[in-house]
Amino acid sequence: MTQQNRSITLQGVYFDGRSSRDQPATLTLDMQTATLQVEGFADQNWPMRTLGVEAPIPGVRRAVTLPGGGRFETRDDAGVSAWERATGRNRALSGVRALESRWWAALAALGVSLGALALFVAYGIPALAQQAAFATPRSVLATFDRETIDVLQGGEYFGPSKLSAARQATLKAEFREVAAWAGGGYPYRLLLRDGEAGGINGLGANAFALPGGTVVMTDQLVALAKSDRELMGVLAHETGHVTNQHGLAGVYQALGLALVTTVITGDIVSAGTFAAAVPAALLRGGYSRAAETQADEVSGKYMLKTYGTTKPLQTILARLEKEDSEESGTPSRQSGPSIFDLLRTHPGTPDRIQHLKQMEAAGKLAPTR
């Protein structure tokens, strides 16, 4: 680099933009004009404002872009930097470069990046998963429900209900009242199944909801309940999982950000291909305590509005936990969380019961009958 009367002369190579061949060249820069000299060719002059300067990359020649597609490259980083300072170009990039040259700044930037990543994993992905769950078309939800039921039936988790036709009709009629109250526009349906037909895979006394509004309740849960009010409290709890899309949000979060992005962007065809993976993810994943509390809130409001008390749901929760404690040591019990654990083995049942008692004491909704 040479510098005279505030002009800067750089030695480098020139590319004309039409071929990959480079030619030795000299670029002279001042405050107003740029002059390119290439041996064997006439000098070229341009107004300074028509030139561009690419950001510096360690180990790579500095590049000045020229009108007409030409390009001048030089290893004289100091000369290009001096020209940038003199003309006020790339001030922000200069600041970034200065930080990159300081190890403590780079270390701090790494720490900030890791912190941001941790926050995104802890809060960003769950939020995206929730939005993706609500954005999933109802037709895809119906596919998820159908595929999951097929997996359960094929795996002999349950069999046809042994309840009488009249008893099934009564329960389905009562559930229609719960579904109408829950709303959300979901095509709710109640499937009654024998939870002991599958032997070691049997569900026992249980109930669970799928994303599209399908709710499964076993004969064993019906037998365990002392009243239909208890059963309706459980079913109202399940509609809370549907309307808040807890199950599907958990699936999306477990399957990863790529799936969340696919659904949010509306790629329905690709989203449909995940249907085969959803059943396994639903069966593996449980609900968070926050999701259970939210579903309990939904059920508690229904119980208070309809019966004036949350006691039926409190009672069956306690009974389910007691039964689970008695059976937890038997070989037939499956280990690990699953969607079937939402009433039986989910931790914090005493806290959930206490919360329902608090709802009732606060009188969140006045009884209607």
C-alpha cells in the first residue's frame, strides 16, 4: 500500500466478471474517484460511490466490487481498512471485526450464543410446538387419531368393550354433554374398550385423549368409578387436553424443530407423512405437570358448573393413585411414562387434588344444579 495526498494505492488482481482468469492490477482510491490500472489495457475510472467492499474474512483476500461486474482482490487488508476508515464505509463491520480480534469478546459472544440457545430449547421450542399443534389442520389430526387407534388395536392394548349396549349408550350420551361444553369445534367421540383384553399390554382402568378429539375409556375405569359423575370428571379432563392440544404439542416438541417448522409453514403433505410416527410418540410421551393442571382446571370448571363440586374428580384421582400403588410392583405394569399414565402414575396427584379443592373453595363458577 502507498498513500499520497489522502489517496491509497493497492496492489492485487483483477477479474473482469466474464472469465475466471485474474490479471495483475493496481487500484488507486481517493475520496472521490477510483482508478484501475491493468497492464495492456486503458485505465478505468469510476466515482467512489459506485464501488463496494466485502466484509473481511480471515485468510481471504479483501475484495472490492466494481461497476460492470468486475472485481479487484488484494491481500493488502491494512490499505483497504484505511480506505474504509477514511470514507466511513463499513463502520459497523469494523466494530464487529474489532470484537472478533479480542479473545474475551469472542468468548463472551459464545457464552451469549449458548445462553440464547438454551433459552430457545427451554422456551422457544415448546412455544413453537404449541403453535404448530394449534395450526395443524383437523384432517391431519383425524389421521393421527386413526393411526394411533390402529397401533393400539394391533398391539392388543385393548379389545371390544364388554359393557352392555345400553350402558355404552348412556355413557356416550353423557359424554356428548361434556363435549358440547368443552367446544373447540372438535369431532369428539367416545370409544369404550376392554383394557384387559391385551394381557400384558392391557391398559387396565384408564382414559386418554387423542389430538383430533377421540377419547378412549376402558371398561375397567367404568367399573372402578362409584358414579358417572366421576367418569364425566375424567372425560372433561380429557377434553381439556384436546382443546389445549397438549398431546400433539408434546409430540412436536419430542420429534424436533424440523417437524414444528413443517407444520407451521403449512406443508400439509409432509405433515401427513409424520402420522406413522405420531402414535409411538403419543404412547411414549406423558403430559407435563402444567398440562395436567390446565386440564384439571377445565374439568374443575365443568364439575362446578354442572354438579357444584369437584369432589367426584378428586375421589377417582385418589382411587386411581391407590390402585396404581398396589399394582406398581406387579410384572404386568409397564415402566416409563406414557400417555396412559396421565391419571394413574403422573406425579403430583395430591397436589392436583388440593388444587381442585382450592377451585371449589374459591367458587370459580357458581353451581347451576
